[in-house]
Amino acid sequence: MGKIADKRFPATPKRRRDARKKGQVLKSQELSSAVMLLAFVGVLKFMLPTIFWRAGELFRYFIAYPTDWNVKSVGKASLEIFTQLLLVLGPLFAIAFVLAIAVNFLQVGALLTFHPLKPQLSRLSPLKGLKRMFGLRGLVQLVKAIFKVIIIGYFLYSVIKKNIDVFPTLQAYTVAQSLSFLSGVLFELAWKVALAFIVLAIADYLYQWWDYEKNLRMSHEEIKEEFKQSEGDPQVKAQIRKRQRMMAMRRMMEDLKEADVVVTNPTHLAVALKYDQSKYPAPYVVAKGQGEVAMRIKTIAQENGIVIMENKPLARALYSQVELGQVVPSDLYKAVAEVLAFVYRLNKRKKYYSA
């Protein structure tokens, strides 16, 4: 009871998708049957004159048929019977087939899955079989069956009671008149039963919806587990982020070796700049950091002979305003240009004296 009561959260979209893949969908078989019955009665009412006409034609065909039966005549008569039956029953079965597909499609949509066909040992469990028989679902099935019997019996009784005085007088009618009367009585019964089954189908659909949602409900632990599976374990994600930061740091330190100058705070911040007209119209940041990262940037700059300049305002502005790979903003052009001009003059002087 505790596990069931704990499942108080509605199903997530992922839970619904997984259930659908397994063939667990919201569907009322009673709704499909009721709609098919109602449509079948309507089509039969519309086609009844055609059915009587073809039955009469077939009857007249056999009256006029020669009595010398042989293999050829029996085959011809069988073909005629089959043709007439196909013309009469074919449209009814075709409409029933189309309606069955349409009603199921409207309820379920396009779905092709073989998961329900997989053998499951749980289906062979006698205990679970008894639970299905005597559980809520089994009780609902029993109530529906009893309701159908009561409805059919009640409408059959009411129709017969209504026309009980007419039945003895049918012997005075012609065959066509008797058939017309009986067909009217049967259609009255069929309409009432079909409409009652529609009401039952609506109630069954509401029950199926409730049962479907109840079975899909999730506990707090299931939601957490699903989140871990879909979003990834937090510890794994932390490790991935750590590796990504390490890789980004390695790339930044490699790009740092091509920098023109490193502007420092002098100890807390360090920003490396490079000016390459073929890539960007203005100088851009190739590396930046604070604390230990700033110390590493200065160490690598010293190892690669990159000029390190102390400029606290510029270092703070570059660190706070410019991201890696971005060009410096226009309001810092003048300050950066002065730094680069100094660096270029210094580098020229180094080359001159080294030569």
C-alpha cells in the first residue's frame, strides 16, 4: 500500500513515451465496438432495400433455374450465390473494417510495436492471474457484461411488449408486409441497444483514462531516477565539466604562446592580447585568468619571451569586459594601442641589439 500511495505524481513525458513504445496506450475497446455497432445498424438500415431486392433476385434465379443438376450447374449456382452474398455483405464488412481502423487510430494514433507479443513469465503466474480476475479491472469487466445483458434484455422486453398485439395478426399480412414490420421492430431494438452501448462506451473510456493515468503515476524516487538517466548523473556531469575546463585551459595556454603582450594587475589578474589583422580588425584576448591562473599565464609568457606589462586599470577592464577570443571594445582601443605600440618598439629594439 505504501508503494502505491507514494506514486502520487503525474507521469512525465518520457514515462508516457516509454509506455507507448511498450504498447501501453489509452484505449477503450467498448468505444470501438459501440461505434462499429451504431454505424453497422445505420448502414444496414440504408442498405436493407438493396438486400431485399438482391435476395428476391436470387430467389427468382433459382425458381427459373433448370432442375437437371450436374457439376457444371452446381458450380454456376454456387458462383451466383457467392456473387450475390459478396454484393450484399461486402460493403458491410468493408465499412466495419474501415470503422475499426478509424476508431482505433483516433484513440491511439499511429503505433507499431511488438513489445506486447514478447513472452513474459509474469503472465503465467497464477497469483497475478487471480489478481486480474478478482481485482478492480476484473470487477469492471463483470459490471460491463452484466450491464449489456440487462440493457439487451430490457429493450427486447419493451419492444416485444409494445408490439405483442401485432405479432398474432402477421399471418394475415403478405410476406413483404411481415418482413417490413419485423425489420422495423428489429431496427428499433438495434438502435436502442447501440445508443445504450455508446453511453456504456463513454463511461468505459473515462474509466480507462483514469486507470491509464493511475498506472503511469510515478513516485518521487522514480522521477529522480528518470532525471538522472535523462540529464545524467550529477557526479558524472561534474567530472565532464572538470575535463572540459582542463581541455579549455590547455588550449588557452597553447594560444598564449602566440600572444603579443600580457597585461597584469600585477599579481591578481593577467590578460594576454594578440593583434592579427588577418583574423580580426582589432586586438583580441587569447588568455586571461586570476589568482593561480594569472601566475601560470605570466610564467608561460616569461618562458616564451612575451612582454609582461603592469597596467591595473586596463587589466581590470579587459578581464571584466572581454571574453576569450573576443576583440577589445572600442573604448579601450587607445589604451591597448599604446601598450602594443610600446611592445612593438621594445621588440624592434631587442632585434636591433641582438643583431
